Amino acid sequence: MIENPITRLFKINHPIIQGGMIWHSGWKLASAVSLHGGLGLLGAGSMYPDVFLEHVLKMKKACDEGENSVSWGVNIPLLYPNIEDLIDISIREGVKIVFTSAGNPAQYTSRLKAEGITVVHVVSSTKFAMKAEAAGVDAVVAEGFEAGGHNGREETTTLSLIPAVCDAVKIPVITAGGIATGRQMFAAMSLGADAVQIGSAFAATQESSGHPSWKEKITSMQEGGTALTLKELAPVRLVKNKLYEEFVGIYKAGGSVEDLKEHLGRGRAKAGMFLGDLEEGELEIGQASNYVKEILSVETLMHNILQEYEITRVRMVDKR
């Protein structure tokens, strides 16, 4: 057990937050993380309101019943439709922790906090961290350029972002981007972070709702196998598959934003990560994916991360 501002804020044993990833973070993954001492998050971005409600109810049954209830939350990207419905469901069903991302935190923070909800916002820069703090959030996730999925335009790396954000705000700081191992967790917390948010490693777990073929693909990722692209739409880190190379071709040909939109179309992320189309689908994953070599259970993954963290901590103390 590691006690610090984040573990106290969320009432969790370990400062490990599972990213609320679209097409991966259903109730099975989120509940497993929470039941093993971290904070599991439902990824509402890929859920219609009725599906979201179903997952919330299953999370409540898995995590809230009995004497040994555990903390959990939801991640709501503000750029997706049905935001009002997702917020309403969260309030009505008594969700206690809400992470927001990809939008203005001032839009919903006051309303959520008035309902007694702990609010965290994901940021990619010091400027946005300060704005989130001013909006009243309880903590921020400082997400570096290495992260998968939708990302910041600034391309600030996690190593540079953590100390800058920690110096700029007084609220607790979680960090994300390029973290999949205990050594990386130790490094992030040495720079001032109170916790880490991990996506890529959890995406490939047995409990993840990602397609089996996609999970196998994650375990075979090599250094340099992803790139940040589509800044003109919404920056996203993608695997360099056939779809990505087609975007490269559009850029080389001097294509417009409309050309990019038309080629992307709809449903590419679902096709890739949920249905397993590894060439035509949108495959979102972080640079830390090259550390993911096996499809593990959440229990084993968290054990490995925490064990390596402790080994690293002891080794660094011995070096003093």
C-alpha cells in the first residue's frame, strides 16, 4: 500500500489508475483494476447512453456491494455526443469519481462537484492544468506526448510535463503517457506525480474488451511502431498500419482537412480495436506498448508493476 494525496483522495491502495480507453474499458476491466487496489475507469467515450448505464450498473454490483466495497469511476471525453446523457446517468446512479478529457473542464465541473463527485481532468500542458485547477477540479492527469489515443498538440513528453505541472498547480497530479512498468512508475513519481494512469498495458489484458487479434498485435509492437497524426482534426497516436499509411499519402499529396475527414469516415476505431480489422481500422495505442509482451490478467499485471516499482525503489535507496 502506498499512501499519498491520490490514494487518500480516491480511497485506493495503489496509485495506479487504469485509463478509460474507448473500446477497451468496460466493466470487466475497470472492476478488476478496482478490486485489485487501483482505480478502474469505465471508458464512456465508446458507449451510447444505454450501454453506459448497463456498464455502470454492473460496476456497482461488482464493486459497491458488501462490506469490502472499492472505489471506481468513469472517463467521459467531452468531444463525444450524448455528453449530457452520460453526465445525467453518472449523477443519477451515484458515480463518485468522474474523469473528463478532450474539452473545457469548466463546462461540467461545478455541476458534478455540487453532487459530491470527485472530478479529475486530463491535460497536455501546464496552461491547461492551471485552467483545470481554476475550474475547481480535484486533480489533473498530465498526459505526455507518448500516450495513445487522442493527445495534445504540444507534443510535450511526459518527462518534461510532470515537473512543470507539479510546479504550476497545488492539486494532486496523476501522470500518463509512456508508462507500462514499475520502473516507469517509479520515475514518474520521482518527478513529483502522485499516481500514474496506464492505458496500453491494460488494453492488452484478459479483461479488456479489445478484440483478441488487436491484443495480440499490441504484444508484438516494436519501438517506433506508432505516430501522432491527424492534428488538423483531433491529434491521435496510431499504429502505422495500412490506414495510417493512407493518411501519410493524403498529406504528401497536399490533401485538405476535408480529405482527411472523408477518408477517416465513421467507425474506424470500433472496426480496429473492437472488431479486429488491423489494416483498415484505427488502432490507438501508446509508445509504451513495446513493453507489453504478454496478454496477462489484471491481477498479474498489477502485481508485476508493483513488484518492479518496489525493487526499483529499494535499488535507488541503496545507491544513495
